[in-house]
Amino acid sequence: NAGVTQTPKFQVLKTGQSMTLQCAQDMNHNSMYWYRQDPGMGLRLIYYSASEGTTDKGEVPNGYNVSRLNKREFSLRLESAAPSQTSVYFCASFRVKTEAFFGQGTRLTVV
Amino acid sequence: ELKVEQNPLFLSMQEGKNYTIYCNYSTTSDRLYWYRQDPGKSLESLFVLLSNGAVKQEGRLMASLDTKARLSTLHITAAVHDLSATYFCAVDINDYKLSFGAGTTVTVRA
């Protein structure tokens, strides 16, 4: 039972480079999320997808795009990475009134 | 916009003593969640509270929810070193958006 699988675990990018973070869940959840975690700021919602085919902005969407490829997969793309996007990124899936399940996180450094 | 506030943000506990972490939120909701995060790790679920007056207990941790006061508490009984971690509360208000507090970093000392 894999839960939420997130790749890669670590990544270093140069300013201006692009990359896609991948996330897949095997729990048949409708809702999936991307958060970033910075010291002292908790988890801030970047984008979420309430169901397959829909995506919506969260608190801090600037500089990111997402794709809900199917019910299982939800990817996050950085088109032109900036040092301010250095963070730990978590993908999560969630069914209302139950716990959310989180991936292991991606530690991204933009130099 | 929903705001979720935790206090304290840092908590140094002495082994064997009792402590409480508070979670206030700004918009009506009857769904509140507590998570634990160990350093360098992901988040794991502790409690799911789904109604006013809900109380859940697991080991030395007990969580409660007062939806009228928009307040949840996480009570730690007789702290032990294994409880050192960061604790987050989270609230969802429209069935989709899960918003987190800033977290309370707990250190338990002998």
C-alpha cells in the first residue's frame, strides 16, 4: 500500500530552469494538493484539485502551474525557477472528513 | 480568508509534566485535523475531529474541538522525549481546501 508517491526527493536547479514534480496516489481520493513548507510558516497551499479535471489556486500560486493528469496523478511545474522557490514541497491526497495523506516531500534548492 | 493560528509556536516541555497547544481558526468549520511532523520527515495524521465537542485520545495525546469558540486543543500528558516533534492543526471549510497553522515545535527535556 504505497499511499502518496512523490518524485524526486531532492533537486537542485539553477535560476531560470524548469522542472516538474510528480505525485501519484493509490487511494482513489478525489482531492489532491500541493503545499510548500518554509521554516516558521507551516504549510502553504499552492494549488489543489478537488476532482479529476479541475484545479484551483491556493494561497501562493504565482510561479507554478499544475496538471491533474487523471484521478491518480497531480503534477506541479515550475516554469522558470527562482531562489524564492527554494522550499520543501509536499503533495497530499484527501477525502473529506478523513485524514490527508502526504508524500515524502521534495527538497528543492534554486541557486 | 481562513486563518489558522497556533500557539505557542515553540514549546519546551519538561518530562513528566502536562502541556496544551491551542489552535484557533477564523471561519466556521466543524472539521479539524492534527498532524505530527518529525524533523526531515513528512506529516502523519494524529486526530480527525468532526463535530463540536469531539474528543479523541491516543496515548499521551488528547485533542478536542469547540466549534463555537473556533478552538481546538492538543493536550499532552506526562511528556516524554518521544513526543518531541512539530505539531500542526489544519482546518477545511469547503470540503476541499485544507489550511494549516504555522506549527508548534515541541522539545521535551529531561
